[in-house]
Amino acid sequence: MKATKLFLILIISFSIFNTACKKDEATICENLLEQGNADSTSIKGEWEFKYFAKTINGSKIKNKDEIQKGYINVTDTGTILLRHTNSVEFKYKLNNSNDITMVLTSTTYVNPPPEEKNICNALNNAICFVVKGNQLLIHYKEIDKRNVLVLTKK
């Protein structure tokens, strides 16, 4: 009987935790969307890397760590070409309001520096995006206490 109660408590705790995390991601995406545009036209073009940053709720972006070089080119054919130390290609798909999914399709990975690996991890874990003025903000699943990739229009 005790084992059944413990199992039930664990299941309920896991469900609450899992729901709370999904709600936080949705809140961040909704708050980002209120600040700009998120459509196939606004995301197209060349974007330079600026920062890895952190947002708790999508309203304020803080703890910015500068990215030294590189850019992405977002095409209207669903491709993102990344230029940093290597050339990397992603396919992207826009869903719902500002949801984005990216999949790595090819790379010339030759001794990629940690910064390039971090950029690729962020893009592989992208959740949503918004174009705010001349900035592209890509929210991704948190990695090393960062969850936003900030780029500026080239």
C-alpha cells in the first residue's frame, strides 16, 4: 500500500513539473511575440550573431554573452545557412504563431570551436522566434543557463 501511494505521488509530481515547464516555454514565446513579428517574411535575410542571453519570461533579456563572429542566411525555401568557422545547413519549419523547428541537414564540421557548437545546439533546440526591430530573437531549450540567441540584421 505504501509503495502504491509513493508511486502515485511520484507520478503526480512529475506531471505537475512537466506541465509547469511547458507553461513557462509557452509564456516566453507569447511574451516574445507581443514585442514584434513572427512570420516567414520577417525572418528572411542575413542575420549576424550578437549574444547568447537569458530570459525568464520573454519580456526582459539579460546576462548577454557576446558571440564573436558569424551569421545566418534565412531563405524563403525553408533553409538556414550558418557561417561561423564552418558552413552548416538547417531546414526550418514555422508552426502556429511563432513556433519554429530546425533540423541540422549538413555541415563541414572541421574542428568546430565551442561557440559554434553552442550555436548549433541552440538552433537544434529552437522553440520559437520573434523579429523585434532589427533583432532576431530565437528562444531555445535552456543550455548552460542561456535560452535566447540574439542576432541583428546584416
